[in-house]
Amino acid sequence: MSVAIVCDSSVDLSPELLAERGLSTASVGYSLGATYYSQGDQSHAEFYEALAQGERLTLNGVTSEDWESAFLAAAEGHDEGVICLCQAFGSSSPSFDAAEFASRRIDHFHQMDVRIHQTPRSTAGQAAIALAVARVSQTGGDRAAVEQALDDVTASADIFMIAPDVDGLDRAGELSAVQSQSGIGPLDFGVPVFRARDRIKAVDLADDEEQAEEMLLDQAAGILADHPAILVVTHALAPEAAGRLRDKASARLSVDEIHVTELGPTVGGLLGAGAWGMGFCQAPSL
């Protein structure tokens, strides 16, 4: 008995790691101005350069057709169907509704069970969850075991990001909303630390980048509580900062596994080039 696991491409995991863990993805769509892209059509440098030039970003999410194709391809060789991990980031991404529609079509035309799980974690946080449940599946867990693991690890999953400035939020038209909801005052007089769940929220304001990283690690340590963890460090054209955070996290937290990814459009489109951070969850019990 086995189940396939599908998530959207905003997890930003490399093709090699996806293949190694038996994970499948459906591509997130987005528009820059009037031009539509699927994630992967542009390099990260091209994407962030377009943002810097003032191109307006719209997150279109995953289409039902792309979900359906991903479900059918992933299900081959799995007799218990598909589990889909679907994040809902922001109000402009209809991926969840599209996944539900695709699952009904799959059930009707192919008599295949697809279960959609909406996890209110984004990008690197969603990646950590996906890696956790993939481990359960690869060690012989059936659908019930995978879904139990999903419930267990999601409670400890989160993602925190650091931005060197708030220019990205300002260009995206989100700065005033994020700032008014933060409760920590203006964000342009320090280095903000953001929580990126279903939307961006400022949770701390540091004097400098080093203090911001310590604040981020404080948040992670409080949530993980010394449990072995899956960590996914991510960055938007900031590999040195990501490497530094990876090393600090490895020294401070109980690390079960750790990976570094490049941040794509979903959160990167709001924070802009130069952002970095970390998603995580407790490692699953096998």
C-alpha cells in the first residue's frame, strides 16, 4: 500500500531532491505585467530584476489542468491515490479551489482518490512539511500513516524571513498593511523579521542583520523545543546570508536534516531580492 504526494512548486526544492524523496510538484503561475509565466520559466535573477524594474506581480496559483496532470503522473504505481499539500498564500492565489476541482475530475474520470490538505504554511515551511511526510511514505507508511504524520508535523511548522529593507513590500503595495498590523512601529528603521504563513506579518525589528538572525532562531527554538527538526533555509539572491543562517541553525538547533533553496515568486515577490530565512518542522516519528 502506498500513496503519492504532490505539492506546488513554491516549495522551491531542487528537482534532484524532489526525485530522491518521491515528491511531485505542480507549477505555480504568475504574471509580471501582462506576461504570464509558470515557475521555472524565468531564472531567479530574471524574476527579481523584473520586480526591481517595476513590473507588477500577480500570483495566479496552480491551474486545475496543471494539478490534474500532476496528480495523474504522480499516482502511477501508487495504489492508494494521491495526497496533495496545497498552501493558500494571500488572497490572489486560487490554487486550493483549482486542486479541489481537479480532484473531482480525477475521481469522476479515473476513479482515483485525491485528498487535498490545505496547510497554512508557505514556501520553505511547506517544503519542510513535504520532506517530512515523504519520509513516512518512503519508509513504508500507508495513506493513514502519511496523513497522521501531516497532522503531527504541521503543528510545529513555520517560516520566518528577514528582509534587508522594505522596498519589496512597498513596490508590491503591501507595506502599509503589513506595517499597520505589526504592532512594532515603522519597519524602515531596522531589519524586519517576518512570519510568512498564509500572509506576511512582521514579528520583530532588529538593529542589524546579525540580531535579526538571532531573533529568527529564537522563534524557531521556541517552537521546535529541542525536537529534531527538518530545516529549509531559503534566499532571494542572497546565498551568503543563507549560508550564514544555515551554519547558525546547525549549531543552535537539533537538526535532523537541512537544505538550502532559492526563494521563488510566492514570498520572494513581496520581500524582493536580498531576503533570506528559514522554514522548519519537527522530524516525523517513524
